[in-house]
Amino acid sequence: MKPVFETLTELGEHLAGTGIELVDPGVPLSNWDDAWTYGPAWRNQPSIRKVVGFVARHLASTPLHLYERAADDDRLRVREGPLADLLTRPSRAPGQTAYRFWESYLIDGLLHDKSVAQVIEHVDGFELVRIPARMVRFKGDALGRITEVLITVKGKTRSHDPAGFLIDVGYSERGVNGTSPLRTLQDILDEQVEAVRYRRSVWKNGARVPMVLERPLGARWEETARSRFVSSWQEFTRGGGQEGGTPILEDGMTVKPVNAFRPRDTLDLEGRQLTDVEVASAFYVAPELVGARPGTFANILAFKQMLYGPNLGPYFDAWQQGLNATLVPKIEPSRAASLYIEANIESKLRGSFEEQADMLSTAVGAPWMVRNEARAKLNMPAIDGGDELVTPLNVLVGGQASPQDGKSLGEVLAKFKARQAQVVASQRAAGAEPWDRGRWDRELTDDLVKFGFSSAAAAITASGLNDQAERELLGGGHSDADEDDRT
């Protein structure tokens, strides 16, 4: 009777005497069902690695922050405590950074539609241990709720309580183990594998032109001459030593093209681009972001703005909700109602330093950085008096909409006074009434409002300035009462 092996370990023990070493005997053969038929896609499928790596890298490189709600509209950053320490260093494995841990955890979810990490408590804190998705199976009840976590290590499968794990698993039509997108993409990925195999065979054969050689009908060809020609012809194929050269045909021979598929006829490049597009779409990522489809500079900027919204936003939500549902109540039960974990997406949305400077100065209406802070960014030492905020004289609090405004208040007033003087001089020369107080109050008020004054402040300022302008242009004096009104 032939032996039946339930696990790869049993098979390995049976073959131990042969000297054959069985690598990674961690998955029961009974679990090796159609869920694994898509094979090692991360290693063998460029489109999968490109898109999945793109998503995982952007998520894993976004820092996780812990906050505490102090009021309905206030929150405090929590930097100390067991949960804050865990977010800083989730894994204690040698050499594994927070970025690499979350990258592997998220890739599991993207490839297998399930991510699992065990929460382990130590004397000095907590740790997350990633369980590779290939080693995990879930059991569930009739309503699709996970009741057991089955982990297979060295051929032995053990059941665990789901409460001790950080779990993220997607939708399943049957069971509770999710549905890998690779299964949905399998036909497209298989086509790409066949295209690569065909292209490799064409290059391997060396004769890249689909053709046949013809000799005149009735021409004699002795066996020795034929063998000599065949041998010389093979020198122009791969490994012959004269690849890429031009063979010399014997007298009367002609080359006749054959109507067969050529590499360009198979639209190989278009096929690879189509695969990239299909894979990107399956993971809900704009193809332009991963280079699967060309775009102009304008729409690339638009797609980048969408990156952390419609593209990666749902991934961030799923990640954050899983962390808050599992880690917060388990590690900080007494503060679970007020603590929450949030990915610092704002750190990813920051533009260049110039863009940030323009945006912040526009938002606050004045310079926002002291000189010593600016010097520190250039690795220069602090100077005396460099901790005071310098405000230019042309920036008035409440008087200018933005320090990015191209004109100062003095320039606005100088331009208005020049226009006013020209009009008054022209009207005097024509014998008309040289002063229209209502007109000048309206025009100066409009100029000040455009510059940034409120309507009321602009009207008061315009009235005082036009009082002074009237006296200067018409040569009139002024009284103490007028000086008081101007003040």
C-alpha cells in the first residue's frame, strides 16, 4: 500500500534517507487547493510587483501617530506609553524596521486578501509578530465570522483565539479566507507568461526572420555539401559564434519569407502595457501613477493629488480601522474611548519647501519663520536676536490679504495720487470743477479693498487721505478740527 502524506514534513521524513532536503514544509497538503494555483506572483509577475509594491510602499512609509481626544474639537499627540511605543517599533525581530514590518504585512493583504499579526505581550511592552499569509487559515461560523485562526508551523497546525491577533481579511464568496485578486487576474497573468515564453524562444533560436531557403528545382546537392552548409548556417544561430552576421548562400539559393507570426505582430509591448493597466485597475490605482499609461504633466499632477484620496484612501481606512479596533482596546483598555491611531497622511501631501512657504505665509498673512529657524535648515548656527519674528513694513496686520501680494500699500497709494493729480490738473486747465470728492473717495476705497482692507476701514482711510489730497492739490489750508478728523 502506498503511503499517504498529510503534510510536506511527513513526505520529508519519508525521503530523509535519500539526502533530499525539503524546504519550507509549513503548509499542509490538504490546504494546497486552488487558492495557491496562481503561484509565486510577487517573484514572477512584473505587473503584480509593480502595482502591489507601489501601494505597500506608500502606505508603509506613512507614519502612524497616536492621538487622545481632549475635547470635541481638540486632540493631543500621545508620544509615550505602551501603544505609542508599539507604533514606533512594532516588531522586535533583528533588523526589521517599522517600515519593513508594515510593508510585509500589507503585501500579504494585497496578494492574499488577508493579513495576520499576533499581538504578544512582554514584560517591557508589546510586540507584533507577522504570520505569513501562506501559513494561516481561518475557520468561521455560518454567518462568516472568524472563530479560529489556524497556523501551520513545521507541519503542525494549531488553533488560536482570534482575539490575540491583528487581522484584516477581505470578502469571500465561500468561507472566511478572503479572495485573492490574483485569482481574478489569473487568465491575464497566464497570457503574459505565455508571451514572455514565446519571446524567449524566439531569441533563443537566433533566427529572428520567419523564412525558408529555396534551391533551384533539380539542382544537385551532395550529402557532404549539404552537411557543410547546414553546419555553417548553425554558426549564425545562438551560440554559433557568428550571431547577428549575414550568412552567404550557395549559388541559386533564395530566401522566401513565410507568413508566420513575428514578435512585432504579437503586439508584445502593447500586451505588457495592457497587463499593467489591468493589474493597476484591479487594485484601484490609476495606471498613470505606476507608469502603465502615459500622461501629460498637467494630468500627472492631478493624479498625484488623487493618490492619497480615491486611490489609497480606502487602503488607509481599512488599515487604521483594524489598528483601532484591535490594538487600542487590547493595549490601552482604560483609555480606549479617547485614544485613536491615525496615519499622518499630511506628511505625504507636503509640497516642496518653496510651496510650503508660500502656502503658510498666505494662510497666516505674515512671515511665519524666525531667522534662527531658517538658519537651522541650512545647518548654520543661531545668531543673537534671531529668535524674533521680522515683519516687513509693507505688511500690515489686517491691511494686506497676503504677503505674497505683488504690490505694497505705498505703491498703491503712490499710483492713486499720481492719477488723481493728473486728472485734477487736466480739469483745471479745461476750466471745469477740479475736485470731485465723491469720485476720489469711491476710487481710493476700491483700491484699498482690492489690496486687503475691509470696506469700512477702506472708506475711513480714503476719506482722510482725500482730505489731505484736496488741500495739497487745491492749495487750501487745514484746521485743528480737520487734523483731528484725519487722526
